[in-house]
Amino acid sequence: MDPTTIGALGFLGLIIMVMSGVHIMFATAITGFLGIVALKGWDVAVNVAGIIPHSTGSNYLFSVLPMFILIGFFAHSSGMVQGAYRAARAWMGWLPGGLAVSTVLAAGAFGAVSGASQATAAVFARVAIPELLKLKYNPTVSAAAVAASGTLASLIPPSAALVVYGAIVDESIGRLLLAGFIPGIFSALLYAGFILLRFSVSPELGQPIKGISWGERGASIGGILPIFLVMLMILGGMSTGWTTPTEAGATGAAIVFTYALLRRKITLSGLNTSLIETAKLTVMIFSTFWGVFIFARFLAFTRLPTEIAEWLVALPFSSTSILVAILVGYAFLGMFLSASGMMLLTLPVIFPAIVELGIDPILFGILVIKMVEIGLITPPVGLNVYVVSGIRPDIPINGIFRAIWPFVLIDVLTVALLIMLPAITLFLPTLVLGAG
């Protein structure tokens, strides 16, 4: 049997294992190991399994991941979300649908220190939905706004998803984080603009807040200063070359931890929990990396990615058309797989084709994350919707899914604009770090 056929069978076996419920860490490692045994023999497979995961996973740049995870745990403990929400409410609450707009903007701000989509959705389901319902906002529209807003954490740095993408395809983490900033803010503004327009047309969905004083607005600014400080530290530190991504993440974690201490929001027990949970999540992610690196080496032996790349390049279609087809495939996979699972499963095969087609890897990374965001809110497995519904079982999940579709269409529009105007994505990393 030729290597390409073995590679295709291995990839098919991997998909079957993942769909059967085998954790992707074990599925990729087992498939890769057995595939190398079939191609190169037992000794080579044992050497690859013993050396490749460590030599690749010990890259210093990967240490940024636990720093970003730690920021999220500290931010959750520090009360930052309440401060961001109060500030957004004070400044935007008077607009049509102002409290829902405030939810989107506050979720985007919290995403800038959280980096985890489901965590952001869960926090705002607890904080924002009671306030929205208190003002008689439509329950399903409110829940849909919270679920959609949670996806912003996948793109706005610090983003764990972008770090995973960079680790798999060996791209600059700093460039990816800088590239995600403008599209993330752009997505948040489009969400807010849609809510403003919809509530202007249908004011019965929720009334604006009256009587917000300038004193209240001024007092609320202090609640968002720590978030801006963390964003400035991460983006500014990397932009000026003063810090590496890992150092920027560590400094951001220190800022959030100090803020939590000053507000007396974190205890010794809370600190211990944050550190242990960060370690657990980091080990889980790195273990998954190790399995993927073994699988990627197996694919390299089979030349399957090269064959696929050559086939795609030879198709009588433009690179943009092929890119759109690939992204549609990601949208479909996103309905069933987690963000990391989807990228870990597909990128070792697809990425060589992206390079051959001349598509910028940084732009492709941002587009993939946008497709991940769409998958987080589309049925049948829109994880963010299920998170919100789990916290608010009084709001019918079918109603949330119906109300979420305008946000999905906005994300599709955003993807189209990013494809047509790649400068939106590439402007900041090119300006700061030069051509890659």
C-alpha cells in the first residue's frame, strides 16, 4: 500500500475515533504512532513518540499560553467584569437597546483579559441577563446577545485560540495577537450597531435607561482602567519590542492579580485554585499538542498534505474561491467540534495548501478563528448557547437559537469583509513588526 493511501486511511480513522468520543489527544497520538509503525517500523515510531513532542512542545513561545489562562482566572476573581459592565451601562445605557449594547462592549472588554469564550458567556449570563430582564428586555434576544458576545474573547487578545493556531502552524504568536485586535473590535462594533438598529426599529424589545448622571459616568471609569492597562501592556509591550508575548502575558497576569489584591477579591484559597486550574488546563492543552505533533510527523511521512496542496492548487478556481470553500468546511465542523479540536484535526492537512495558494497565514488564522466563533453559536452544538441556557434554563434554548441568527449573519459579513479587505487584519502587525 502506498504512503498516501495509508495517510488517507489514517486520517479517516482519526475522524472516526474523534466522532466516537475518543479524546483528540489519544486519537491523534494513536493514529500517528500506528501510522508511523506501518510506514517506517517500530523503532522509528518509538523515536518519534519520544522525541518530537518534547522538542517541539518545549518551544519558549508556547509558555505564553499558561500566562493568558492565568489572566483569565485572576480576572474572574477580581470583579473586573462588574466594573466593565457598570461602565458600559453608564455610558451606553441611554441608547436604544443600550443595556444590550453595553453587554456586547463589556463582554469584548472582558474578553481582552479572559481569552476564553465559554467563560465570558457564562460570566455575563450571570451578570448581564438579570439586569436585562429587570428592565423588561426580550429574554431570548438578551440571551442571544450574551452568547454572541462571548465569542469575542476568541479573537480579541489575549486569545488562547490564536496561540493554539500559532503553535500548530508555527506562526508568530505576537503577529497573530496583534492581527486579532482590529477584527475583534470590528466584530464588537458590528454587533453593537445591529442591536442599536434593531431596538430603534422595535423599541418594544427593551427600553433605554433614563436618568444616568454624569457623576455616575465619571465614577464608572475606574472600573475599566485595569482592563485598558492590561490591553496596553500586552499589545503595547509586544508592539514596541519591550516584551515578548510571554513576558507581556506574565505582566498582564501580575496587573490583574494586583488589582484583585487591592480590591480584596482574592483569597489564598482563590489564588491556589487559580494556579492549580491553570496548570491543569495547560497540561491538557500541551498533551493534546504532543499527540498532534506525532500525527503531523506521520502525515509528513505519507506526503498526504503535499498531495492535497497540489490538488487544490491545480483546481480551476481562484485562491479566494478555494479559501471560501475551506472556510465553509470549518463552519460545518464548528457545529460539532471545539475550537482547539477543529484546528488540531484539520490544520496539519490544510495548512500546506494555504501556503501553496499564497494566502497569508496570519490572515487565514484570523479567518479560522472567526469560523470558530460562528461554530460556537450555531446549532446543533453551539456551545455558547448551551452555556447560557444552562445558567438560565428559564429561557428556551430554541428561542435563543432563533434569536442568534442575525449575529451569525453579521459574523459571515465580517468574514467576507476580512477576505475582501485583508488590510483590516494585517495592518497592525505590519505597522508594528514590519512585513512578515
